[in-house]
Amino acid sequence: YCSSINYLPGISRHASLDLLLLHNARDSFLVYCCGLIMALVCTRASAATKIIKLSSGHDMPVVGLGTWQIKPDDVDRAVTAALENGYKHIDTAFVYYNEEAIGKSLKKYFDNGGKREDLFITTKLPSFGNRADDVEPMLKSSLEKLGLQYVDMYLIHFAAGFKRDPSKLEPAKDKDGNLIVDLDTDHLAIWKAMEAQVKAGRAKSIGLSNFNVAQIENIMKNAEIKPSNLQVELQAYNQQKQLRETCAKHNIAVTSYSTLGSPGSDADKKTNATLALPKILDHPVVQKIAKNHNKSTAQVLLRHVVQNGMIVIPKSTNPERIKQNIDIFDFELTADEMKELNDLDRGEEGRIFDFSIFKGEGPSSVSFRQNQLMRAFLGIVCLVVLAVLLPGGQAVEKLKLSSGHEIPAVGLGTSTIKLDEMDKAISSALENGYRHIDTAFSYDNEAAIGKILKKWFDKGGKREDIFITSKLPSQGNRPESVEKYLKRSLKDLGLDYVDMYLIHTPFAVKEGENLSSKQDKDGNDLFDDVNHKALWKAMERQVKEGRAKSIGLSNFNQSQVLNVYNNAEIKPSNLQVETHAYLQQKELRKFCKEHNIVMTAYAPLGSHSARLNLHRGTPKELPALVELPLIKSLAAKYNKSPGQILLRHTIQEGLVAIPKSSNAQRQNLDKNPEYPWHDQ
């Protein structure tokens, strides 16, 4: 059933779990057999449900009543029906704003002879309480509303933190009604406060919700009391295989929400429309299996998750559906049926919720309180946006420069992004965890980027947390012009310094009016002489005077780099050149490695549209990289996009990548880039 139930003698937990994660026909049969044996031997009936043993030592029922979106007026009907039908597990949260109504229903149950120890109640710390000092008052508030002395499971609802109104237990908001991100969220400090709730008797077990692999690992390494539960969106289209492997390794029970595809919430959510997927309840495979067992499609989907060893918390206010949702222990899915359902997985493309609600794009009919709920809950399941923004969360890999500074391995390239798309591109990048923005004087977008950075700083972003690269234009390739152009870039960007300043090209063109290039009558730039050694001395002065932290080169060949390097006091620490799978720059990379120069790859995805324009005879010989069968097969194997595969290849070769996109869904910052590669 799960990583967290007891295993048979002679079968190690990890060995058994390895079986559970295999997906071909033979292995699916093994999964089925192991699951069936473990279910018979290692679980016991508790009314109509079964339990999983948590790492905390407590038992958790595998079916619970989810109460998200249940209005207070409907709570009593739902909770009463659930308790009458054998449910012993109720899931709620501070931001569901129904704890008080649930408390009244529980009181009725206790007054009629029900025992507290027979129930399992989960609630959650809201994201605007993601500070160590707020954990206890938030939990005490939940306990008071629930009418309980303790909860059985207390979860951190969301990895990201938002600021709290200092006068009450409500989120702070800006003038537009948006939640304000708290950039000081410290997962380890919060977890210590969570542990204190167990020691004080206010929570029996503690866990996480909507955390990614790296964030979980960070807490596991530093926890005295380990998290015993992770609650995430998990349904047939998005089966969270990587997260499940991590949880299995650490004996963390997984709770699936939105198991049935979250029917009925379409008005309040943003759906991922990258795939034309039918509603999971209507999928032909699910309908066929339901008919085989004379069960509803909902029962089949719930059984699939439970038979894969996880907990489900379906939400309903309909007494008949509530009864059906727990009536899943009188049948078993065959190995073939399990494989068919496992094969419905579409990974991230099958995810239900995205982060657009954070930008105020929710339906206008939604009340502010519902908006608070959605912003603090619906969007969080993406696990990509903001995942690297928070201390204690997954950080983007960084490379150490010879200057002593660090450069994030993934940055947002801004070449050719239109000015009217710039705000969307940069804002999405920052929200997605990018901390490296690459621009240049010649891109003519630095002023637009500066305005967006100012907004980010005004909301609490710190200058030292972001890495900005700009470049000296070809018309500035004279020693006396370097300072002038850099100062102009700094003014437009609204910065006191850039983290990296590059000489954009090894050649020079003549300077015209207003810092533009001088052109002939046909509109062609006029080339000029250039002295790289003298130019580099002027670049070094920018470091000494504090206008640049590090300096480097762009589009220089090996001999040109060596000429600068051999005569430099401050060595170039970065070289930016076109690098992708068709042009891997192996000699240049070897040279840079020998001289401790970090290489940055631009056009890492192959820039296919540019290739079609510049090399019109090559489409057949060199198809788009993202369309290559090899790239597609690796993408399918690792459940990633072709773009992510190409970027991972670049980064795993030790380079920095700066993909360009104004599409938030394509900004490529993978929530967990540490998937294995071997020699592929």
C-alpha cells in the first residue's frame, strides 16, 4: 500500500517501494501482488476504512473527507454524513474558513458518544503564517475553532510565505488586493516551531503540503521530528512519481488532493490547457474499469490512488457520494488495470492548477475572501513558481566565478523580447524563481527592465539576491567609451552596479549620435579599429570603481580570449557565446575550463526561427532541436519538456544557460532538475 505501512519480514521498505514505482506490464503485476499481500497482512479495518502507520507512530485513515470549498452552511450535512458512513478522517485548513463549522459538527458527534481518539483531524498553517512566531497562535486559533485540544496532523500548507496583517490573523494585501510575498520565509525555523507543537501536545504529527523535492529534503536533513505526511495535488493525469519516490525513501505518507480532477471548481481555478485532456471521470479507460467492477468512475480513481499506497481526501456534500467515496475496499484493481491507469499520467502537463491567480486573473465574480483562498492555495500546487524564491527552498544551482562571485546557472535571456511583453516576461521569471536576468545596451530594453526591477524591489526583493548581466555595445568598444555606456545602462536599469559586464562583440563600429552606431548611406554600420588590451583596462576600472562586480567577454574566439587573458590584471570570468546541441563549442569549453572562465550559452534551445531566417537551406539537414527524436525520447523518459532536456544538458555540462521566453509556461526553470542522466 504505502511507504508508511509495515512491511513483510524479509522485504525491506526500499526494496518494496522500488517495486511500487515500476510501470511495465511485468512490474505492474509485481506491484499488484505486493500491494495485495501488504494490504491483507499490514492493514486493519477501522469501521469502513483502513489505516496507514505514520513515521510518527500514529495511524492515519487512508480515506478522509476533504472540506476545501465546502461552505460553512453545508459543513454539518457533509461531516455528519461522513461520520455516519465510517469516515474517521476530516481534512481542513485555516484558509478554508470552515473550521468553526466543522467544530460544531464534531461537538455533536462527541455529545452523541463519539470518542476523540477515534477521529483523525488534519488542519494546516496558512501561508501568511509562515513565520516561526506565527505557528503557535495560528494553531491555537484553529484548535479553538475546531473545539479540540489537539489535531492529529498539522501541515505547513504552502512552501511560499506571505505577509500577515500585524493586527490580526489575516493576510496583508497591497492596494490591488494581492497577497504580498514574504521573501524572508525560513523553512527550517518554521519547522522547529512545528516540532514545538508536537512537544506541547497540540499536534500528534506534523507534515508538509505543496512542497517540492528539494524543499522536503532540506527539512528532512535538519528535522528532529521528521515530517510524516505530504499533501499535494495528485490525480491520474499528474501522478507525482518523483515526489512519491522521495516520500517513499523518507517514509513520508502521501495524501492526494484533487484525486477526482476537482470537478465543480472550474469557475474558481485556472486550468492548464497545454493538453486537450478529457475530464478524468469521463476518460474511456476509467469508465471501462468502472464497468468491470460495477463501481463508479470516482470509486475507481480513488481505489487506484489508495492501491498505489496513498491517502485520499475526496470532497463532497452529497451524502450518497460521500458514502460511495469510502466504499472502495470491497474490490481490487487488477495489475493490467493499474497499469492502464498509471499510463494516464501526463506529469506537469496534466496538472490542474496554475499560478495565474497570483496575478489577479481570477474570475471577477470571486469574492476577496475566495481570492485570498485561491491565491494562498490553488496556485501553490504548481510548485514551480516561487519554489526557488524562498530561503530553505530549492535554490537554482550557482557556479563560482573566478572573481569570487556566484552566477545562477539559469537566467532569462531578453534579446528580442518585445517591450510590450517585457513586464510579463520579467515578472513571470522572478515569480518562477529566476535570479539571473541577461540584457545588453544594444537590446534597447534596459529602461523597461529597470522599471520591472523597481517594482520587485518595492515589494521587498533584495538587490543582492539578483544577478544582472549587461554588455558594452560594439559602438562603445573604445577605452574612453566604456564608463559612459555602463553608466547609461546603470541609469536605465536603476542600479548602482551590474553583476556582470561583458564586451558584447570583439569588433567595433563607429559611434554616431546619442550613443547609437554610425551608419553609411545604405544603413550599414561602419566598422572601426579596436584595441582589446586597452579596452580591457577600461573594463577593469569599472570593477575597481564598483560599477561592475565581474567582467567578461561575449562572442570572442579562443585567440581573442587568450590575448585579453594574458594581459589582464582582473581576468575575464565569463564568456557568453552561442552554444547548443548542434554547436557544442567543445574546444572553446575546454579552453575556458583550463582558464577558469565560466561559459554562458545563449540560444541553448537552438533558436530555430532565427536559423530559418539566417540559414534558409538547412531546415531538412538540421530540424528544430526540440523536434529531434532523441530529445523527444529523453523528454518522455524523464517526464520533462524537450526544452528542459536541452537546458539540463547544457547545465550538466557545467555551463550557464539563458533561454529567452515571454511565455511563463516556457520559462523552463525546472522545479527539480536533479533527475538522473547517466551517460545519455
